[in-house]
Amino acid sequence: MPTFPAAIRSRLPNVGTTIFTVMSQMAHDAGAINLSQGFPDFQAEDALFERVAHWMRAGANQYAPMAGVPSLREAIVAKVEALYGARYDVADEVTVVAGATQGLFTAIAAMVSPGDEVIVFEPVYDSYVPAIELQGGVVVRAVLGAPDYRPDWAQVAALVTPRTRMIMINTPHNPTATVWTSEDMRALEALLRGTDIVVVADEVYEHIVFDGRRHESVMRYPGLAERSFVVSSFGKTYHVTGWKVGYVLAPRALMSEFRKVHQFNVFTVATPLQFALADYMGDASRYLGLPAFYQDKRDRFAALMRASRFELLPSAGTYFQLAAYRQISDQPDTDFTRYLIREAGVAAIPVSAFYADRRDDRVIRFCFAKNAETLVAAAERLVRL
């Protein structure tokens, strides 16, 4: 039988399988403890599942409105006003999406045309660059350097050109677990004043900040809010990453363009999940308690690792912990993570995977969104190295 096609013209010729999938598969094949991919190994509350079952039985199983069920949009708008003092219109300025990755992709597709430049901060989450390149955009990289991974605003200002269409930011930041300050947000606000540059703010870890810090959402800063798509995730907040439900907020003019794309690449999101989340959001303690919940896990993991030869970097937010390993090995980080699976039975992520040039500072990322038993078992293995 003839083979078709003889050659495929790939639109992403340099993209393979994500590092998260690769490491999780290796962990599965080796029977290793998976601290690589960012997902909890514990369940959400039964109360959330009961609301899903209720709405399924109640008949909420057909298409929801394209922008999301009204009760969920109302709950989202009420939450962000209470937390950040930002007022969004329920009808025209909030859209429920099929996970944050879809929200990010759709915002990029709606705004970026061929030749437009988009500034990202490296190490950069792996979905950003392919989405930009699929639109014909040009990726421009600002570097967050180890070990503190702070933005250099003079560097960022030097990267802005007349072709800059968008800046993508992520705080709390994956993979570095850093949290931007109010000074960072004011610097960005000042930099963009008088320009037509759009911001995409990935705030999926908005509720996971530690040591009394405040999440500095772009929604707190009028000069940023007026030009920003804000992307958040119910999966991260409520321990249900597999549901793939999130939301995007933006001023009316931006959201109008967003929805033009959203209606054709997703259209709408699972109806009973939306109604259930609307009900569940009525108890604000379920997200206001997340900082203490995850800070306890961070501190537990750090205490368990104290006897190891890993150097833990500060973790100010997210549910990730960076660790330098030079006292154990001088292997490149990708080789070292394979060694960890093979010799210690623990999976982690090499941070070089988040850099285009595979810059390697001999730092890896662990996920501590795990049961206490998982963290104890992993630490026992890592301490032996």
C-alpha cells in the first residue's frame, strides 16, 4: 500500500512530547514515586463530587452557554471583586474555559498575528511558545536567572520594540516557585503605559502563596487590568486538574475578540461541572485556606529533605520546590532526573526543559502536592543519595 503523505510539513517541527508526559511515563514504567508532573495525589472533598452528581441527575447535561453558565460567571466575578477590588461584567468580561492551557492558547490566537512579537519570561511554561509560533508570532525571551529568578525590568524594557504585541507573565511562577512583588507589577505597569501591548497573566496558582505574601494580580493595577487577559484554574484550586476547567477575565473589547476564537476551538465546557463549581465556590474558605494547606506540605517536604544533599531554593508560591543537586552530581539535569528514577525511584523535572537553549543550572523541580505518605517515602529515597 502506498504511504501517504511522503512528507508532512509540520507547523511545530521542533516540538516533541512535553517533558511532563515523558517524566510521568518514565515514572510509571519504573514504578517510581512521581514528584514530576504537577498534580495532587489526593482527592477533592466529597461535597464537590456530590454537587456534580446532583446536577447530572437534575438534567444539566446539554450544552452550556458559550461563555459559561451564568451562576458560575457570577461567582467568579464576585470572588475577584472581593479579593482584588476588580469589577468585571458578568455578561461580557468573563468566560469559562476548558482549562488554563486552552485559555492561554485562545488569548494568544485572538491577539497575535504573523510577525507580532511576544515577550515571555524564561524559564517558561511549555505551552506558551508553541501557541505563539502557531499564530506566526515571534517569541522574545527575557531571562529569569538562577538562583533568585527575579525579573530584570531594564532587560525587559530593552526587548520592547514597535512590533511587541504581547507580554506573557506568570505569578506565582511555574517552575521557579517565585512570586512577583507589588514593585514588579508597578514596573510592568509603568513600562506599558502609553503602549498598545496586551498582557496575558497566567495566575493559575493565585491562591497558593506562602509566608504571608499577597498575590499581586494584574487586576489590582488599573494600568494592567485594562490591557490584560487573566487566566485561572479550578483544577489547581480545588485539586481536580483532570477536570480541565478554568476561566479568563478581560475588559469587554478584549473578551469580545477572545470569544470569537473560543466559540470555534472549544465552544463550551462540561455543564454539570460548571454548576457544581458555582455551588462549591459559595464557601470562600475552600480557596482562602489553600496557602496554609500547601505551606504545610512545603514545610513538611523541606524538613524531610534536610538530611539530604540537595539544596532547596526558596519556594514562595505554587506547589513546586526547586532543588540544586551539585553536591550529589555534576550530571546535566536531564541525565540526573533519569538517574533519580533509575537509582532512587523518584521522578522530578529538569529545569533546563523550560529554556529554549536548554540552559542548565543543575536545578530540578519537585512537586509537593502529595499526601504525607508520598512525601515521606520520596524523601527517604532522596536522602540516601
